[in-house]
Amino acid sequence: MLTNVSTSSETSTDVNASEETSGESPSLKGIKLSLYAIIFLISVIGNTLVCVVIARRRRMRTVTNFFVLNLAASDLAITCICIPFDIPVQENHYKWPYGHVLCKLLYPIQTMAMFSSIFTLTAVSLNRFWAIVHPLRKQMTKKHASVVIVVTWVTCVLLTVPYMMVLNLDETTNYCGEFWPRVEYRKAYTASLFALQYLLPLCVITIAYLKIGLELRTCTSVKSGYSVNSVLHNTHRKEARKVVRMLVVVTLLFAICVLPNNIMWLWLDFGSGESYSKFWDTVAFTNIILFANSAANPIAYTICHENFREEFKLYFTCDPKIFQSMAESTITYTRSRLRSLTGQDKSVGQTADYSDLPVIDEILVVDAKETAI
């Protein structure tokens, strides 16, 4: 929850407290704006590249990458909505320059994107848990992943509706803030946000990855009932570890970057935050940490998994292979689509779908058309 002022009809936070941030030194302001600029550029370029790579490269269109694509879209939403709009508000001593409609929409959209990020991380952790711990059972397909993503966004919207309802623009003071009928409702919503947007999902994710780690560590042979070459099996396990390691790093980045901002709002509603003269300066600093998470994720993909690293390298070096691959992908898809419309073999020219095969989940397929991750 990234709003700047919280008020109630019974008790009111001093909306003028934020004006005390006017004492910010020029050097500190310069550092803050520089950090915002760096985070914005890295996040926009990195997450856009993630979206392009997954959307345009057939070998990257896997179940897990569908979730990564949604995570990148959420990061782009946070970056493009938070940073450009928040900076003028902060520089104007938190007076709202955008009007009543954006007061109702801007902060809720940011909150939706945060919900989407953590729910996506939860969904992908459960998907990896199911694929690795229960490989013989039916696995999630791309269609299932798409449904999960849609349900995730619908849930995000529903959870943000109360927030949207209480946000209003005070025309007297020109502040956009929360106006709750009772202070208890505000506290209950803040606690609910912390639980649903941070605490509970991270507990689920932690349990899932602990079980995955235990399975990968103790599993020395494939589940009974399915025999496969031990070398291939070891390769599968190695690929699974790489992907899980990347997802764990991304989850840790989220947990570390989002926690300070949550602490500030809990302090405001359940402690003495409003009496601290530099409270809003501190909130601005925690916002920078929070926004940095969106820039850190593409870097984590690059460092932790060679598939993304190779694809990014092709784009940054303008390798002709990338354009050749795009053309082949378009031709193959068109041919396949035309055949399906005429009732011919729909599988011709399409990427093999291994999601229903036992043990070999799409994340574990090696040297196939649809590569790992």
C-alpha cells in the first residue's frame, strides 16, 4: 500500500506532517532522483526484454515462463506507474497534482501489481513443487497457467476494491489520502494487506521450496514405476535445481525489498509513526528499495539461468540469429494455424508439449524443442 496520507473521520493523521520533508538537502535529493532514474531504466529495459524474449521465442514459451512473463508485466506496471507519478508528489510536499480520478486509481493499481507479483511467485513455487515432488501425476499446462494468471488478477482487483473506495482527494488541503469511517477499519485493512501481500504467501513459498530442496537432495533415483537412464535423470535434476535456484533468488529479493515498506505502514497504524518527524522521508526511502525489486528481477534471471542469459545476449549484440529465429517462429505458427483451420494435423510445426508426460515436466526437458525453464 503506497499511499502517502491516511485519515479517518474519527481520528486523523496530520496531513501537514509530510511538509516537513521540505528540509531535504539538495545532495540527498540528487541521490534520490538518480536512484529513481537508474531503477526506472533498468526495470523498463530489463522487464520489456523479458516479455519480448518469452513472447517472441518459441523455446521460451513454457509454463514456468508464463508466470515469469506475468511477473515481468507486474514489475513494469509498478515501475511505470509508481516512479513517474510518485516523484512529482514527493517534490510537491505530497500535494496531489493529478485530480480526483487518478487519486482513486493510481495507488490501487500499484497495490494490484504488488499483489500480482507475490501471488505469481506463490503459484510458480507450487507448480515447481508439484512437478518435482509429484512427477508422475498430471502436470500444469500452459492453458492452466493462463487461467491461474487471470484468476490472480481478478483476485488482486477484488482485494484492492476497499482501498479504492476510501481513497479521496481533499480539495481543501489538496491531499490524496484514505478516509476511513473508523480507524479500526484502516488498521484491519493494513494488517490484512501485510498478511495477504507478504506474510502468508511467503510462508507457503518457503514450505514449497523447502520440500523441493529436500526432494532434490534425497532423490537418488526416479520414482518407482518409471525407468530412465541415470545420466539423463541427473541432468534433469541439475536443470531443476537451476530453475528453482533462480526462483528462490527472485522470491528472496521480493521479501527483502518489500518488507521495509510494510514495516512503515504497520508502524503508522499500530505504532507511533505519525509522530516521527522524518516518517515520510523514510517512506520515500523504503519506496526506492521497493521499486528496486522490479529492476533486480531481470538481473536475477540473467545471472541465475543461462537460457535468459543467452537470449539477452542475442538481443544486446543484435545477433542475426534472433531475427532468423523470429521469422521461423512466425512461419511455423502460421503454417500450423492454417492446418488446424483446415482440419489437418494440428501438431505439425508446433512446439512439443511434454506437460502431460510422467516425470519429464517441461522444466526438466533437456535438448528438446521446448527447453528448460
